[in-house]
Amino acid sequence: MTTTKDIHGDAPLTRTAAHTILTTGYTLSTGPGVAATVSYVRDGDRHVIVDPGMVAGRDRILGPLAELGLGPDDITDVVLSHHHPDNTMNVGLFGRARVHDHKAVYENDQWTDRDAEGYELAPSLRLIRTPGHSAEDITLLAGTAEGVVAFVGDLWWRPNGPVADPVAPDQALLRSSRLRVLAAADIIVPGHGPAFPADDTAPR
């Protein structure tokens, strides 16, 4: 698939990745209940989990992963979009993985500083900084046969936004990061809901 967005500087140069949403998250406004959207991304020999956060039970992550023929020890990398507990709660399931955040890579007892901006996990997997929901937010851009998929954490909670993030310290910065993602991506995977198209219907 070729789109006009493919020429944008943030988009990965190749389209060899594939992804599966393991569990679709939610937020309930009428009572307790929050779950992260947890995703699996593969590119070559890299097996990546994005935002292994709060879920009703760990089987919501491990069950769909097993259906793909994978166990926790097969995961090579975990990407944390930011450090809020609802997006990180189950990172310990993947004890052999390298863990990536906005400033470093963590593996066993090794902490390696590096800026996430432009960091490539694999030829089709690139991190960019997208602050707004928090100062540390990052997005994983995956080049797939269907286009560029952006795993954005809580830059968007769900397809309808919220347009104004009630916990964002800087709404203008949030909007700037959203526009950057929309310029590069074809599909957005939000922090607590199903994927949606990166088109004119996406909240700004």
C-alpha cells in the first residue's frame, strides 16, 4: 500500500512489520474499570509488546499471544508509551525483553540511556517523541503492508478522543503531537480503545 503519507520524514522506510491487538482497552466513566489496549508487533526477529498495562486478567494478554504461537519468553522488546500504571502494570510478564521508554533501554541489570526520538527497533519500527498526555509520551510507528500504524498510548484514549485530555498539562502540545502522528500514520491504536483511521475524523 502506498499513500501520500509515506513520504513524511517520520514514517519508517520499510513496510515489513505486522501487528495484532491482543486486547482492546476501555475506560468506564460511570464507575471503576480501566484497561489498556495491548498490542503485539513483529518485524523480522523482533517480537514487540506495546503498553502491557492494566487488564481484567493476565489471560487477556497471554491468551491471544498463545494463539499466535508465542509465550512471554518469546517477546524481545516491550515499548512503554509513558509511565502511567494503567499502561505499564504487566511489564513484568516479559522478563527476557528489552524495555523501551522515552529516554532509555532497560535489559536485565543494564540501563542504557538514549533518546527515543528517531530510534529504530527494526527497519520498520521507529519511535518518536509525542508529548502531551504527559511529558514523556512516545509513539511507535510500524510500517506494515496496510500502511503506517501508530501505537500512541494516551495521546488519544479512544477513537473519540477525548478532544481535550483532562490530564494533559498542555493542550497545545497535545494537539501538536497529534498532528505530527496524523501526518505520518494511516492507522492509530489508542491507549484505551480500538484502532481507528488517521484521517479527518480523528480528534485534534
